[in-house]
Amino acid sequence: MDSLLAGVLGLADRLMEGPVPVETVIDESRPVSVTIGIATYDDFDGAWFTINSLYLHHPEVMKDAEVVLIDNRGNGPESPELKRLDAQLPNVHYVPLGAYSSTAIRDQIFAHARGDLVIVLDSHVLLPGGSLQAVVEWFGAHPESKDLIQGPMLAPNNQKNVASHMDPVWNVGMYGVWGYDARADDLSGEAFEIPQQGLAAFACRRDAWPGLSTKFVGFGGEEGYVHEKIRLGGGRVLCLPAFRWQHRFPRPRGISYRLIWEDRVRNYAIGWSEVGLDVDAMAEHFVEALDVQSAPDIVARVRRGIGTAFWDADGVICVNDDLRPGRWTATLAAFANFGIIPIRLSQPDGGVTDDLEAARHALRGLGWRTAVVVGDRVAATEEDVVAADALLRAGGSTDDRSHLVARIEAETR
């Protein structure tokens, strides 16, 4: 079994760890003009300091703002303490989303945001006083903007900026190298156009957000991709000098989230195919710079997947009998030949109707709008996936739960 599949199966085991705290019940009647969004994975300390710093150092913005806190390991050991933040601090909206681990989970910040302006921060970013207010004022002056606003990253000593943007070139598995434009030194200066910047801090109007691919898994692939989507939608990528941010890079206790090169290659292949960037050059970089010999094959799998009807949905859910785990492993391997990583759902008691209802209920926790639901005997081989694709194009089949193929949509609220 290749490392991509082994990692997914390991993740599936982790998802059974413990109870998931409930999402915060919010007061819909309270108006919110700004949403501060933070997605975290096993980083309670970082999230605690980032959120508390917002209330301590940016009260002029936070009085009319909410914090949407996405917990991407919603049943992890730190989840109960993350959940308690919604009782300790005003207007914190805790959202547990642990069904899969993905850098694209930040897309769910926009799905849960109530503010017209959304400012997204990593869970280990601190902002100097005035930074948030500068962003709010900029969008106040540009209320119809389709632009993505970013700012300069501070040096470790907090005394100067160190990176105003990223230059769009490959560097050891990352598309982007820190660059600097001296215009970022003027805190009162106008926003200026940049190619891209790290996504530890950015802002966008909720209605102008282009979205991230729901098919991303694991870490990486969003730099360059998000920026190109903004431009394709008629927006610009701008550096606002006053929107400074400090990023904590060290992790002395290590990281617990999934981090493999194959995930990154797959994410880049998906994202770059979507926006028309050079996928083959990306694969060549991973082979030559990092010896990821599987990169061209991963690209080929994604291209096969894009040609199927499965790709039109946000993802694939496999309803699997708990007593037959081998069927899930075979299904996972078969779909991997098409660059598709399904989500496993335990088969409920009952029949096809119950399977579809359980899958529809799972959509909200996944943050998906649509999915293709398959039974656990639909696809054991690559040929099976081709046959299931033809069946899906013909309208699907709900006659037999183990051979189920059906498209579903999330219920509107």
C-alpha cells in the first residue's frame, strides 16, 4: 500500500478517539460586521494566545466582531479546552470539524461567518495594535472589493518587516519564496499589488471569497492557487503595509497533523488543474528537488479523476459495514487510482434510505454541499470505478445498499 493510502487509514483510526464537543449555539439576532476566522489542529496554546490577543489589543474592532474557531481535530485531547473559549470570551463560535484533516478546512470559516468582512489568521499569529483596524478601514473605503488583502510578516525581533510577499517560484516543495518590497515599510502607505503571500493572515469580503477545493487532504497546496482564483474572479492580491503580522514557526513538541509530500503533490495537482497552472512543472519539481518519484503518477491519477462524474461533487462518501473493513480498504485503493480519497461512514441499521439519510446528515460536519454516496462493494478495482462512473452518469442506483451509487445535496437551513 502506498504512503498516501496508509496515511488515510491511519487518519481514519484517529477519528474514533473520543466524543466531539458540540458547536456553539450563536445568537443570530446580534449583528456582526467582522468575522475573525481561525482554524486549528492540536494547537490550543497558539489559539488561546491569538484569540486573547485580539480582545486585549484590538478592542475597537472586536466590539463588533465574532471569532469563528474551526477545530480540525474535533475529538482530540485539546478540543474540550478549545470549546470552553466560547464561554470564557464573548462572541466565540466554536465549530468542531474533524471528519478529515485538510489545509482547505479554512474554507469553512467563510461558510460559518456572519460578518461581511472576514479576516483569517493561523492559530499562532499575533497582530500589532492597529493592524485589524487598518483592514476594516480599507474595506470600508472599498465596500465592493473583490481583492484579497494581505500584509507584511514581521521579523522574529518584531522591530521590522521581513517579507511583504512571496515570489511565485518553486522552493523545496513550496510554491513561493519570501520577497520584500520597500513600500511595505510605510505603515500609512497605500496597498500595492503583489503576486502572493503566505496565508497565515489574509482578509476578503465574504461574498468575494472564491473557495478552496474540498478535495484537498493534509497540508499544503494553497499558496499560489488561492491567489490565482482571486485574480480569475476579477480581484487583486494586495499588500496593505499596516496589516502586519507575527507568525510563530517553532513547534518544540512537534506536529501531530498529517504531513507527507504525496498529499502536497496531490493538492497542487488538484488546485493547479482548476486554475490552469502548469501541473507537469510542479511534478517535475517534486521529483528533482525532493525525490518524490510518485509525483507524475499522482498527477495522472488526478487527471483521470477529473474526467469522472465523481469529480463534480464535493467528495465521495463510502457507507461501509463495520464488520467488513476489507471492503473499505479496497474501495479506498480503487478510488485512489483516480486521485479521489473517499470518506468512510459506518453503515447504519436499516436500508438504502437510512444510508442516504446518514450521509446527508454527515455533509454539514464535512462542510460539503454535495457528495456521491457509494456502497462498500461498488469499487474494489479501477475497472469498478469506471463502471460506477457510467452508472452515476446514468442517474445512479439505489436498489442494493452494498452497490449504492447516488448523488446527494445538503439540506438548506
